Amino acid sequence: MRDWLKGLGRMRSSLEGNRTLRPVAEWLRAPSIWHVSRRSVARGAAIGLFSAFVLPVGQVFLAALIAIVTRGNVIVASLATLVTNPLVLPAIYVAAWRVGREILGPAEEIREVLEGEPVAADFLSGLSDASLYTAVGLLVFATVSAVIGYVLVHVVWWVTTRVKIRQRRRRAVQRRAARSEV
């Protein structure tokens, strides 16, 4: 996986040469956003998953922009947004609506509580009950998936590192044993 990500990093030179990206070319030259390390990949995964659920359109652009600013891996952030593809989006929105309804409770109570706040009342007047529930559910999904993605990358990275270390040690012991037999 790590080698595959490094291979994708070769896109960097083609992006830097792109005329439309010339205003942000300086940011694209930062090595930290292309580096494949445990922290930058975990950060990129969290950013991509959060962006995937928060914004229905332009997720890849938002994820890449946030990854550049926070020094997360841009490629991983962009790829992580693909969890919300058109095939699963209806199911995600239905689940988000259910989660939001469960968290907020009846919409009438929310409107009564927030009626006194002018900013909240204006905001709520433009939203239907279903969109309010869906927005809250998507925010919960974004936050939870970002945390899970971040932790999961760290755990998988740690496990694969440990496995590689054990394999190296085992091969070294076998080589020493083979030399001592000769």
C-alpha cells in the first residue's frame, strides 16, 4: 500500500505544471503534503472522510485544500472522499436522517427552543425538518468516520510495522542458524 501511494506521488510534478493550479503551485511544492508517513496518511484519511460527509459536492477539492493547510497527505485525503459515491449516497442520507432524528427528537421542540434566538430562527426557517435531521446526522457521520479513520490508519500502520519487524528478525535468525550449520 505504501509503495502504491508513493507511486501516486509522482502526480505531483504534473500538478505543479498545470496552468490552472499556478496560483497554488507554491503550496503544492510542500513535501509534507506528499510524504507517506503514519501521521500524514492518518491525517489525510481523517480529512477525506470528514469532507466526504460534510459537503455533498466538491468533496475532493475541499479535502485537498484542508490537507494542504493541515499538512495531511493530499492523495489519501482525496481518495478517502470516495466513500460517499452515488451508489451508497441514498443509503447514507437515509441513515443520517434517522440518526439526526434520534439525536434531536421532535422538530417542534427544537423550533420552540431556538425561536428566541434570531440567528437560529432565521437558519431554521430555511430548513425543513428532514434537512435539519439529515444535516445533524451527516455531521455525526463525518466526525465519527474521521476519528475511526485516523485511529484505524494508526493501528494498521503499527500492526504492519510489527509484522515486518518479526519477519526480518525471523529471517536473520534463520540466516544465522544456516551459517552456524556450515
